[in-house]
Amino acid sequence: MSEARKDDQKTDQMKNEGEGNRTADREYREGVRRHVQSGAPERAAAEAEQALEGAEGEELRQAEDKAKDKAKSRKAS
């Protein structure tokens, strides 16, 4: 295959679809689907629950409150 032909194929594959890029949307949704099916969100939720119920729970709640306060002050600015 000639170099020009290869370049044309690459250009076709990388076309700018503009706003509402269907290819990017499809790839994103597929990635999210695979992530959810992997069970990773459930494991992360269980780990977070254990952390909140454990020794570091109070520290985590204080950090959350601090972050919320910071977000509110940014919004007010």
C-alpha cells in the first residue's frame, strides 16, 4: 500500500466530527459500561464505607465539610 493511501486512511479515521462527536461518545459509553461491569464501583464503595466507619471516619467527614465550605465560598465570589 502506498504512503499516500495510508495517510488518506489515517485522515478518514481521525476526521473531526465537531460538536457531538459520535465516535468519542460511543467510545466513552463503552468504557463506562466495561468499568461498571468490572465491579470496580462496588469495590470502591465498600472500601469507602469501611473507611467512614473505621478510625479515619471523623477525619474524612471533616475533610468533606472543609471541601464543601470551600466550594460554597468560590460560588459566592
